[in-house]
Amino acid sequence: MISARDAGFPLILWVSSNPWIGEIAPAVDVDNWSSYQTERAELANFIRDNRITNVAVLSGDMHALAYDDGSHSDYAAGGGAPLTVLHAAALTQGGSVKGGPYSSGAPIAGSAQYGILEVYDTGGPSVACRFLGMRAGEGAKLSYIFSANNDASPAAQAFVNISTLARVSSSNDAIVSGFVISGNKPRNVLVRAVGPSLAQFGLADALTNPQLTVFQSGKVIAANDAWAAPGPSGSTTLVAGAPDSNPTATALNTAFDRSGAFRLVDPASRDAAVLLTLSPGAYTMQVKSGTATTGATLLEVYDVP
């Protein structure tokens, strides 16, 4: 880790065979770092004391999909070593949950699951990363985007666009995605869950009524299930102090054009979209079916210049 820090590498990936996050373990041995609390604290203290700020932990063993943005992963004495934690499993075993809590919410337990970590490197001091928690036959059930660099005080930067196409497979199923806005300035952000409008691209199995909800620290900050019918008489709810408490279809179309998103042509479609101004921090998005039907939806986040 010190060599990577001194060489200026923007990201350090640590592959751990056991989950990092967990409360005090019982007396019997379990496959979890909570069974080795002294060693876990020593590692966390080492990362903090050596100013290593760009560690992401890739781990399995828990038969579920989950991620943590650092909210629950800091085991340094007095704090100072929040780690990005990414879980993906299991390929052939049954589902089970271990450790936690995780900022992504309840882990998505199941079989035929695996993870993909994409790293986008343009040669600058930072890289953008996207973690996808996949389920065979259904696509991404969970996604998380974050940036990493070798500087404890990164310059203002933010995502440009992230999208995940996945399938809601039951009335209780949900697609979960997260993103982090770094830097020190608020950003205008467009969040969409596109279902019916995917038909124009030849997708026959589209979710007819995606319900979109945006969270910060577990609190709902926006929700929508009919993009062109916002406001008190429609389907959008926003927290007090949001930049536009009643965005019109015209305002959303302008945001689509400015961000490079394709337009939602039919104002009667039950696609979902919200336009927000968000401070730097971590956010979570969730899509469920509003009519207990199944189908695919495109979950998107855009930076709006």
C-alpha cells in the first residue's frame, strides 16, 4: 500500500476472502473479519496513519450483493479509515447474509450472482469506478459508482453519466444503485428510471411503471413514477429546499438536452425522472414496480451542466 501511495497510483484494490464489516463475533470461529478485531483495527490504523485514502475492498463469502461507501467500514481507533467495500456472491450456492450494515441497504441474497468492477482511466490523477452486482439472466441488481485518487484533498470533480439496465423480476424485487459526488460544490443531477420508452429501442420486456426513489443517508429526498406529471397533483415528491419543487415537462426536456440524455417523447408514459441539485456526498437510488408487474428498466444518472 505504501509503495502504491508513493508511486501515485489512484486506486488500490484489496481482494479479501472474508467480509470486512461486522459486529463483535461470537466465541466460535466465523469467516468474517469480526473474528479478528485486533488485526482489523491494526490494518485500519495503518491505512489511516500512512494517509492511504484510496483503498477499495473486493470480497466474497457472503452469498449476497452489497456495497458500503465508507459509512460503516471504518475500524481505525477514533476513525479516519473509511473504506469502499464491495461484495458479490454466490455463483452456485444458496443465498445468505453476513456482517453489515451496508450503505446499500439490505444485501441482495441469492444464487447465480457475481460482480463486475469497471475502472475508467483517462490518464489523470483520478479514476472513475463502477461496481455491478449481477444475477445471471436478470442483469445488474445493484450498482455503485465512485471515484478514487491519491490525494486526501481531491479537486472538485463529479460523474458525467452512469446507466444500468436491469430487470425487476417480482413484485417485491428492487434495483439498487448508488453514486458519490466528490469535490466541494453542489451539482445539478438528473435521475431517471426509463421503462415504457425503451420500446422505441426494440426492448419488448420493459417495466410498465417504474417507481423511482432517491435516498441520502436512508432518507427519501425525491420520488417519481410519472415524469411529465410532477408536483402536488402528480407523482413527484421532493424534500423541502430542493431546487425546483415542481419541475415541468419542459424543464425536464431541457435537462435531457443539456445532459445528453435521450428525450422521453410521450408525456403520458410512466417513465420516472427527477431533477435535483445535490451537495457532495453519497446517494442511493431504488427502482421498484408500481403495478406488481415485472420487466426491464434503465436506471440513469446524469450531470446537468
